[in-house]
Amino acid sequence: MLVVMDNTATPEMVERVREEITRMGLSAHPLTDRNRTAIGVTGYNGNVAVERLRTLDGVREVIRYGDRYHLVSREHQPEDTIVTLDDIVIGGDHFPVLAGPCSIESRDQAFRIAEIVAEEGVRVFRGGAFKPRTSPYSFQGLGEAGLEILAEVREQFNLRIVTEAMDTESIELVAETADIIQIGSRNMQNYSLLKKAGKLRKPVLLKRGMAATVQEFLLAAEYILDGGNAEVILCERGIRMVANRPGNMLDLASIIDLTRLSHLPVLADPSHASEERSKVAPLSRAALAVGANGLLVEVHHEPGQALSDGAQALTPDGFREMMTELRRLAVALNKEFV
């Protein structure tokens, strides 16, 4: 086991951690380099509760060997990864909003929504051509026809495209149109798909699984980086709750953890997290406040007629109002908005 200290930890903090490790019946071995101290721990067999070490002042991370991500960690790369699409920047102090419908339903629908979001400064248009749905009887997307419409949206409105690849068979087809390939929550642990994405030289937006831990999420991203693709964007999209309430829960604490543990950009998807449009704007403000690097939100010009996820899609007026609020908040937080 390894206890990694923050680079601001004082010698007193390091000694306090060493004493606590000894008190637990384990052996502590401080390891110091020019920038940071880590404490190697021997004697740990998995039966000793080590959670309290994480609560001590100066502790950045407690690592159990065997369940370790490496390439995505800040220990491997302290500086933020910045994903760029020409002059579009995702990561660091930038806060872009990626917006559009849940799914592409028609050329007219896509064009109307693209015009709305582009007027608000959005540079990346989201929209599903292939849609994984819980029910086999729900709208599954237009497939290749949807990709063709997305290509037209890029040309007409000068927008970049993020859209989902559902399997290894279609990912290269999706990559021909997408500027960012999305891997959805249901596929977060589809390791064959992650490995294939790792071989592509195109940014990947990886969504957290509905019941995945932060550790599992980062290990999934590790597959992509291990394949050679370093342009990965993480997306917190809400986790499944056991309580009898609609929607999921946007895990704001995980955004804090992810930005602390990993150098990869972290977006929030308040639309899927809430499944209710009245909650999207408040959750978006909260995500910006806790340090997210951007948003992925759904917008529809006629949500009541949407073929998928209409209840969580912002109306045009709701989207404009939210963007105005976010601009004000971004100024206070020294973020470069959109």
C-alpha cells in the first residue's frame, strides 16, 4: 500500500501519518523526492481498515496495489490534460458547454437546435445517431442517416460534433463523423470498445457507469490511455440511487475527487443525472462551482415531442437563461466560459 502526501504537506503532517500507520500495526517507509513525500506501507493484508488514513491532514491519496490506475493519475502527470479542437479548449480553466438533443430525429430538428445553441456561443454539438435504450421498443436512433445529418450540422453551423459509439463494429464509422467519440455509461466497462478507442487518434468522452466507483471509472479511462490515446475527457453523468426518487444523483463529490486524482478534464452531464429539466440549470451551476471543466447538456426546441429523453431537455428559453447564469458565475470563478 502507498500513502501519497500532498506537495504542501508539512513534516509534522508526514510524521502524524507515520505514527498512525504504526499504531495500526503496520510498517511505514517514507519515500521522499524533490516534490512530494509518499509513505510505503508493508504488513497490509487487506484486513486492516485504512479509510481513516485518507482523513488525515496532508494525505492526497491512499493506493492499494493491484487496483491501480497509473497513466490517468496526477502522480504520472501533474499538469492538466488539455484537449483541443482547433481553437476549442476542454480542460484547465476553460468551461465549454457541449449542447444539443439527446438523439438526432430529423434534419430539420437537428438544424433548429444547432441554430439555438450556436447563437449562445456553443462550439460543440451533441446528438446521438446510435442510441442505446433500456427498452428494445424505444427509438434507437437513425444510425448512419443520423451521422450524415451531424456532418451537415458541422458544415452549416461550424460546430464540432460529439456522438456515441455503441460497439467495436461501429466505432470507426462514428469516428469518420465525430470530432469527439462518446462512450456511454452502459459501455464504460466494455473493455473491447475501450481498447479500440485507445487505438484511435481522436478525443474520447467517457461517461461514468451508473453504479461505478471513481476507481472503476479511472481504470476504464486507463484502458484508453494504455492503448495510446491520451485525449480522454471524463464525464460524471449521475449514479443510480436506491431511494424511491426519479432520476439519478449527480455525484458532485466525485467531480472533486476526479479533478484531484486525475489530470484528465471532467465534464458534468446534469441532464442524465436529473432526468428533469427544472434541475438541469441548478446542477450545472453546482458543477461549475465544484470545479468541473465543462457541461454536456440536452436541448430540444419541442421537448414534449422528443423521441427520447424529452423530460430532461432544456427548452430554448431555459437554455438561454441557464447560459446567462453560468456566464455570471464563470466570471466570479475566473473560468473562461464557452
